[in-house]
Amino acid sequence: MPIIDNAVYVDGVRTKDPGSLDETYELLRDMHGMAWIGLYRPSAHELRSVADEFDLHHLAVEDALSGHQRAKLERYGDTLFIVLRPARYIDSEERVEFGELHLFIGPGFVVTVRHAESPNLGAVRHRLEANRDLLKLGPDAVMYAILDQVIDEYNPVLGGLENDIDEIETQLFSGDSTVAKRIYDLIGEVIEVQRAVHPLAPMMESLLRGAEKYGVELEVQRGLRDVLDHVLQIIGRVDTMRDNLQNALTVQSTLATQESNREMQRLAEASLDQAEASRQLSETSLKQGEEVKKVSAWAAILFAPSLITGVYGMNFDNMPELHWDFGYPMAIGAMLLVSTILFLVFKRNRWM
């Protein structure tokens, strides 16, 4: 149902629970109290009805209908228009979910337009209804209580993010390859939280500056100052988280570079070892080649006398120079001559 809760309060006491917006308007005019209307994703017709009754500015109404607004505070005459970005931490998914809340605060009325599950405005209403002294201070007290609730709901969000950052510090030095992506995801969430909370400080300061001018009760002013203190604390925590994540990203990049350098060094050492092995193999092959040359040369030198000896050792009767007196010296000389020529040739070609 678009209308979550709808009541008229007189002197801090809930009087009746009207069944429709039209009935609320009638009661408010008759009883001269304060109407607190809580809407959840209302239709254009429902929001236009409220706007017409309380004379809400059309630009603020358009913002409330379209949603997707940044956190801001705007004043249209006696009416305040406040946009808040509440958040909640979903532990099972380890992520932050952001909502959007629009407040119209004016003389005798509070209209809340919620576009997400958070914040828990029902808890705010019950707490105020139990504190008549605060609720009878009017719409400003309701505004303070809602702001306080939204700010308080940031604490578990920051606690969840801080736990995630602590886990990242463990992952950094465990060699987890997914840590870089998780750091980037967390930086994105922290930036979103910063966008939600950073505008709150100037908003609270603006409310406090105009408190005297617009007759805000002293007790409400004290509450707003307390909310401002909480806002500044939250901003400090969020900024620290972003710095820690940036440092973690730098450390991760350094560790990745070191690991890459070590891998390159291992590859270079392996290449050097391979080159040294290739060099030794080449030297061995060269030595083997030289030895083969020497062996081949001596084999050729020894082959020539063996050939001559083999030819003249065949003992045929009709061989030339077989019965010649100089045949033996000639054969010996031929062997020496051929061997010497071969030796000189191989020596010149560095085979020996």
C-alpha cells in the first residue's frame, strides 16, 4: 500500500487513524494539530493530492516522483524539502544497498516519501509516540528524529565495510588473485557512501544556522547538533576507509609488480641456463667435429699405404715392376709420398 502510516497528532498525542488522505485533511483542519503522512512509492495522483493540500512546490514534487536524487536540502518558503540516501548492509551478499527518502516539512505537516526498504520509519514513529514531550514540538522534532535514524543506520553499514576491508588485508598477502577486483568493488561502494553522507554536514549546518530565524525549539536544536556530530564521525570513518582501500590497491599493485619481476627473473635465469647448455653443447659438438676430422685425416693417410700395399700384395705373376729391382723401394717411396701429401693437405685445411 502506498500509504504506510497516516495520523494526526495534537499536543504530541496520536488522535485518530484516518482511512484516507481526504479524511486526514479534514481532521487536520478541524483539530489544528500535526499530520504525519508516510508514503511508500506513491503514485503521481496520491502525491499530487498531498502537494495540493499542503501547497508543496512543483519542483520538489517532481523530484519526489522521479527519484534518483542526490542528498540535498532545499527551502521553499515555510516548507523544507530534504532528500536523504539511507543505506543498509546485506551481509549475505557483502554489499551495500542504497535507498532514497524524501521529506516535506512544513507548518503542521510532515510527509515522507520512501523509495526503498530503509530507513525504518515505523521505529521512528513508535519512538516519538512514546516521547510526547518531544513529539509535541512539532514537525521539526519529527525531522530531527528521522535524520537521527538515517544517520544511525549508517553505522552497521560502515561496520560491514570495515570487516570487508579487514578481510582484504588478509587476502593481500595470501596470493589471492581476486583481491584486486574486490578492492575495486569496495572502493565503488565506499564512494557511494561518501556521496550519501558528505552532503549531510552542510545540510545540518544550514538547518542550525536557520534555527533561530524559523523558530526551531531549543531541544530540537540540541538534537540536530548531536546528529551533526554523528555525521562528522561517519564522514571521517568513510574517508579513512577510502584511504585504506587506496593504500591496499597500491600495495596490491606493488605485490603484483614484484611477483611479475620475480617471474621475469626466473624466466631470464632459465633462458641463461638454456643458453649456457646450448653453448656447452655447441662446444662439445665442435670438439667432436675436430676429433672426427683428425680421425678421418689419419684414416685417409693410413689408407693410402694400405691401398698400395694391398695392390702389390695380390701376388699376380704378370704385375708390373713385380720382378724389378727397384720395385720395393718405389712402393715404399710412393707410400711415403702419398702420405706426406695427404698430411700437408689436411694440415693446411686445419684438419690436423
